[in-house]
Amino acid sequence: MTQPDSSTPPTLIATTLADNIGTLLFNNPGKLNCLSHSLMEKFIEALPALEQQGARVIVIRAPAKSRVWSAGHDINELPEPRRDPLSYGDALERLLRKVQDCPVPVIAMVEGSVWGGACDLCCSCDMVIADDKATFAMTPAKIGIPYNPSGLMHFVNHIGVNKAKEMFFTAQPTSAQEAHNNGFVNAIVPADELEAYTYGRAAHIARNAPLAVRAIKAQFRLLSRGALIDAETAERIQSIRRRVYDSQDYAEGIRAFKEKRPPHFEGK
Ligand code: LCV
């Protein structure tokens, strides 16, 4: 990843793509990678761009050895009192939906402490892999913010209602071990192994049939809403699945298995 030269302001979000694995890096350590409007707008642009450039999986990370992965929403940019601080159209909510709707899996690789909206960002990712010193604190109650229904449900769906209530009511950091115990984190890895482990998992995903992986993520997204599936959504899921099992990749996956060789998926 080329570093921006000193004359230009550092890009708040830096991206790289290698071997079909995209990386989206928070690049504002001076402000503890807090989710300012400008950083969030750059993020909202960069994520789909990586997918359109061919990423089959995307890793979201902070600079190596970050003490703070992200300090959460830029508190200085929270709206004046008496206005909904986290309405549907606000940047943080658009960013979270961008991650949830990203057609390819998104992995949060976490080292350091994670605060507020950045925890919800981790919840919106498909996997969270953290080092053993990471912590996660859900802070609205500490700031006097009511949070919002979709955000609360992200946590309920991930860690259950009791642990979600404890995170929100206490607003205290949850340790990596506790986050792993309650299902918030997929794996805890020693800091010096975090990158290799995370990109190893990403490589497994990138080698699988991309149409199948996309269809599975799309189904998880539709089903995760928890609501009863109406007829149209059921038909939409079926059409997503049919596109995959009608594909050449589906035939290739089965043929490769029978011929005892690694499959070569071409995304069609
Ligand atoms: C702006 C900051 C921030 C920050 N914004 O370093 O989930 S919700 O509903 O709550 C949602 C609205 C949300 O996400 O709210 C934000 C939640 N985040 C937090 O509550 C974390 C607030 N920050 C902290 O507790 C500390 O900064 C930590 C523990 C992250 C790091 O502490 P440390 O002592 O190492 P400082 O506190 O000195 O922070 C360094 C600089 O970053 C600014 C902070 O104001 C300071 O700026 P100055 O050097 O200009 O004083 N900063 C930190 N977090 N979220 N600015």
C-alpha cells in the first residue's frame, strides 16, 4: 500500500486489493480513527469500489498495533440536542447498511479498543477476528443517546438480549475473551498472529465459488431481518439461489470434487 506523500492530507481511508482480497484501512490514528462524517463518506465510497474491482472478501482494519481501532462516532459531530442523533439517513447508519448489503463477506480485523458506533460496525460485519487485548464498549448510555432499533437488534441478534442489555446499560468495555464467549467475536488470536490468521480465513473465502458465497450472504442478510419472510422475499431468495445452481461454477465445483482436484471458479 503506497503511503500518501506529506504534501497531501492523508487519505482517511486507504484501500488495497490483492488475490481477490480487499483491505479497507482506517487511516486517521491522530483522531483515534473516530468515525467523522468525512471518514464515513470515504468509507461508504471505498467499500463498494473494492467489491466492483473484484474483491471476493474485504478486511476492515486499523493501522498495525493501533491502541484504538476506532473511537466510534466523532462526538464533536453529533447533532445538537433534540435532533435524532442516529436517524436512518445519517452517515453512520448508511455506513452500517453499506457493510450489511455488501455482496461479499466483510471481516473486521480488530486490535485495540472499539467504541460506540465502531462496535456496531463490527456487528454489521460478517466475521470479527480480534487480538487478545481488544475490547468493545457500547457507549450511547454514556453519552445520553437512545441508540436506535436497528442498532439494538444488531447486538441482540449477535450476543443475545441479556448480554446486549449489559453492554448498553453498563457502557463498559467488554474484553476480547468475553466477546468471544458471547459470540460477538469469531476468534481471538495473539496480536503477532492476527494478520496471518485473518488473511488466511479471507483466502479460504476468496478461493470458494464467488456466486455461491454471494448468494449465501444475500440469504443471511434477508433472513437476519428476523421478520416473517413474505412471499416476494421468498421468491427473491429462490431466484438468487437459482442463479448459482444454474451457474458453470456450480458444475465446476461438483466436477472438481469428482475429479479430486481443486476447483477453478470463474464467477459465472
Ligand atoms: C471525537 C475523540 C473521540 C470521539 N470523537 O485519548 O454509540 S454511540 O451512540 O455512543 C455513538 C454516538 C458513538 O459512537 O459515540 C462515540 C463513542 N465513543 C466513545 O465514547 C469514546 C470516546 N473516547 C474515549 O473514551 C477516549 O478518547 C479513548 C478511551 C478512546 C482514548 O483515550 P485516550 O486518553 O488515549 P484522549 O481521550 O486524550 O483522546 C485523544 C483525542 O481524540 C479525541 C479526544 O477528544 C482527544 O482530542 P484532543 O487531543 O483534541 O483533546 N477523541 C477521542 N475519541 N469519539 N474526538
